[in-house]
Amino acid sequence: MSARQDIILEARELTKRFGHPPNFMRQSSLVHAVTAVSLSVRRGETLAIVGESGCGKSTLGRLLLRLIEPTSGSAIYEGQEITALKQREMRRLRRELQIIFQDPFASLNPRMTVRQILGEPIRLHRLASGRDVDDRVDQLMRTVGLRADWSDRYVHEFSGGQRQRIGIARALAGDPKLVIGDEPVSALDVSIQAQVVNLLGELKQDFGLTLVIVAHDLAVIRHMSDRVAVMYLGEVVELAAADDLYEAPLHPYTSALLQAIPVSDPAARGQRQLLQGDLPSPTAPPSGCRFHTRCPHARPLCSQDHPALEPAGDRRFVACHFWREIQSAGVSVPAATARRSALEMRLGLYRARQAERTQADR
Amino acid sequence: MTLASQTEIVAPRRRFRGLKKLARNRGALFGGAIVLFFVLLAVFAPLIATHDPFASSFTNVRKPPSAEFWLGTDEIGRDIFSRLLYGARASLMAGVVSVAIALAIGVPLGLIAGYFGHLIDGTISRFIEALLAIPSLILAIALAAALGPSLMNAMLAIGVAATPIFVRLTRGQVLAVKTEDYVEGARAIGLPHGLIILRYILPNVLPPVVVQVTITIASAIIAEASLSFLGLGQQPPNPSWGSMLNTAKNFMSQAPWMSIFPGGAIFLVVLGFNLLGDGLRDALDPRDN
């Protein structure tokens, strides 16, 4: 496996700013959505891009597919700089690069039947014609777990989970190589989320897809991704294999995100260090490290010097001046155990009381 | 799932669903019937007419409705019923043709302006705003005067004057629709701009346009009346409802039948088009059944 060959999609210093630069009429309203992001997606892997809302993760997803034009930087797919392609060439390439949208209610044309929706990319890219298109549509419906004879219905006749399956079927219709899921399950009920996550996993296996999943929920991501890129205010602050990241987060922002995951077992709850304050405005990102305004470990250097994404161990990257020191300081273990013993005591009391009650009832 | 496969409900292919829905809508049917009724009257006017619509008679000036003259006579003794039939031709044409012209120019311009934005939008929108600054009837009068007096030129003038409404309406709708995820989805599969506009934008923009069409047909019929009154529309002695109404207004108290019948005809046709348009809008929407 040579390192160059197995990279399917690459971002090089991708930057996107929205709005107008300042002029004599008005002040600057430039939103720094994505700033100089470089990362690569390996063939066959599932890469997750996570971060809180407004961090630019969806914008990055769209830049990678060139659904929006970057302000600077480039996206490279299969060694081809797609950000430099002509519109016509780009359209031909779109068959291989697909996207699943967050909101299954907004992402399907309400005036088309499912057959038309799924048939469109097939006809457009001339993958089939005539009767064969219908066969392929039926096959796609079954692939995503829907009944083929439902395909003459309009999308409003389906539930949210079913619509998302239709959205997935449409993304698959052109036989893609890479699919970006823009928060593909966050608009769905929790009970449906697991189904759709599993479906994506199966399809990835069956079709040999590469997946890029944009999400804000680390709990959902853990089960499906190989690597995770953590974004904060338009920058990647940590990039690591999923297991490494969840076991030992290096960047303080990553640990804060992980601590925000609800834990169902009270005994397993450690001490939480929740982030204070809001995400700073992306129109005026903080100086130095963009996270220093909310970082519990911030020092004077952090507000002056911008940390670059540097290698930290095996295929791992982090953008923090002090990640080594924070790592060696470790987690505050005693506090966690103290809480645990207090909890045990209260649980013991509760059980004793319950036992007394059942005794009295008899 | 097992239950569903046991009670196999085979969904019929729903191809004529819109038409069926239109047929179920009583208001639309009624509206359609009115419009059809007047269209038939206009087409078969020579067969139905009881008198020559152009023949004046000085012995029968301003006669009230009678067995001889069903709807009475006008100020030079012409039969109002017969003139109403022939006038239906000019008035329906004026309504439909001028709105068709406005649609044909306005909707594509609105689609292009809204979809592509930037300089294209700026150019089209500024031009349309300039047109809007002139009252549409004045604009129509100026155009009709410049083109020369004839019914065709009047229709053209009314059509051009009604265009800005359609451009603005369409553009506004496009701006709302083009931010929808499904439009981005269409770009994501590599659909060219033309097909995106045709398959994704246009169908979702159309419903309010259809309603606007029915309203504009009504005002176009009345605008034709105004132009005819000025001698820029239907040329006398050819009748149109508008020109009949315009002469009738001088005899409101002495001969009310002269204004009641053409006025009632305009009212009914406008009502018919409005009901039809409402039904059409509902039938075009697959969401509510």
C-alpha cells in the first residue's frame, strides 16, 4: 500500500470565506468558514469530520465536492485537481462523488416521484436506458431496504427514515466511489439513526465506498468511522484514528467534546469539564490559537502564536502548543473515584430502603 | 412487513393524477365550465347570433330587453346579445393572448435573473423596475399608440405591460426555491443548469404564477376595454366587451341593460378563470390530496 496511491481525495489549504471584504461603505462581514484545511481521505476508509455547529464542517464537505467554490486552496480527487476543472468536466465527475444531506424533508424534490428522483442520475450519466432504468431503480429501492413497488409515490408519502433511505439510494444511483454524508442521521429519531448508520456501513462494504461523514455527535461517529478529524472554528485541530482519539484525546477541545457525550452508567461518569462560553464569532476569529478563549489550559503564548497541525505519534496530528504537557498531566483520577464511592453509598442506601419496603408489603 | 406483503396493495402508476385531482375539484370544474361556455359562444357566434352585430337601426335605439332583442339594443340600435357574442372573441383573446405573451417573456426572465443572480439579475431587475415605474395602463397606451391601432397590437402592448409582475413574482420564488437542499442535490449529481431550472426550479415556482395568471387575465380584459375606448384596441364597429361597457357608461340611468350585460359577462369570465386557476394550483401540488 503506497501512501500516495491509496489517497482518493485530498484537501490542500482549502479556505472559504463568505461575505464581502470591507470597503468604504461598510465594515467587513467576512465569515471565515474554513481556513487552510489540509487533509486526505484514504480509499475505502470512513473519515469523520466532527465539531460543534458553525465550525465549518459542512462547508468543508461541500468544498471537497466543489459544490461551492473555494476562496483559495484546492481539492484533489484521484490525482486530479477538481477545483481547476471546467464545469462540463466537473459535471461528468460528479457521478463518482456523491452527497447525502442532513434534512431528508428538504433534500428531495417534492414534485418528483421516487422513480424520477432515482432514475435521473442513471439517465443523466447514461448508466442505463429505457426499461433498464426502471430495473435499476427497483434494485436501488431494495438495496436501501424499501419496497420496489413504492417507487411511483411522491416523497411526502414517506417517513423521515424512509426519505433518508431514498436520499441514500439517490447518492448510490450513479455508482459513486466516494460519498459524503452531511450529518446523515442527525435529523432522524434515535431509533431510526441506528438503522441508517448500519445501512451506511453495509453499503460501504457492498459497494466498496469511501465515506466522509460530517457530524456533531461523537457517539454516533465512534461506531462507523476509521479516522476522525476534529474541527474548531474552521480549522482542523486534531486528526487521528477513531480508537486513539476516543481513548486518549490530545487536543483540549477534543477532550471537551468527548466529555460532553452523555454516559448512561452513573458509575462510569468521570469528572466533567464542560466548555464555558460560546463559539467565538467566525467573522473575527481569536488571535493565536483559535481555541484559547475557551481552553482550560490556555497560556499567554496561545493568544499570540498560531499552532500548526503537527504530527503526534503514529499517523496522528494535533494543533496545540502544549499537547505533550497536557497529556502527561493526565486526567484527575482521584476526583472520579471519590464521586464513585459517594454514588455507591447512596445506591446502597436506596437498595436497603427498597428491601425494607418489600418486606413491609408482605 | 409481513402484514404489508400479505395485504399486497399494488400502487397504480399515477400518471394522470393531476388531471384526476382537477376533476374532483368542484370549484375548478365550475370555473372551467364557465370559461368553456364563453369560448363556445365566441366560436359559434355566427350561428347563435340573432341579429347582425353591426346593423344599426334608428327605430330601435336603446330598446330594453324584449322577445325581439333579448338583451336590448345600444345607442344606435344594434342588438346587444349579438354584439356580446362577437365581443367575446375580442375579449377572450385579449385576456388569454396578452397574458400568454407576458408569461412567455416574464417567466424565463424571472427564472434566469433569480437562478444566476449577480450581474444578470441586476441587469434584468433594474430594467423591470424601470418598466414598473410607469403605470402599466399608460405603458400599454403608449405602446399601442406607437405600434398603431389594432387588436393584435393592443394585446401585445397589454402583454408587455403585464410582464414585470411575472418577472418579479418568478424571480422572488426562484430565490426561495434555489436555496433548497434538493437543488444542491441536483447539482451534486451533475445536472446541467438548464435541466435544474426546468425540472427543479420551474415546477416549484409555478403555483403562485398560475394564480397570478388568472388575476392578470381579468385585468387584461379590462385593459383591452380601456384601450378600445381610446380607439387603440378593437376597432369600431367591431365589438368587444370593454368597448361596449365604455359607451354604455354614458347611458347608465336611461339604458342600464347596455352596461349590465357586458359587465356581467366580464365578471363571469373573470370568476371562471379565477376558480380554474385555484383548482389548477391545487392539482399541480402533489403534497395534499
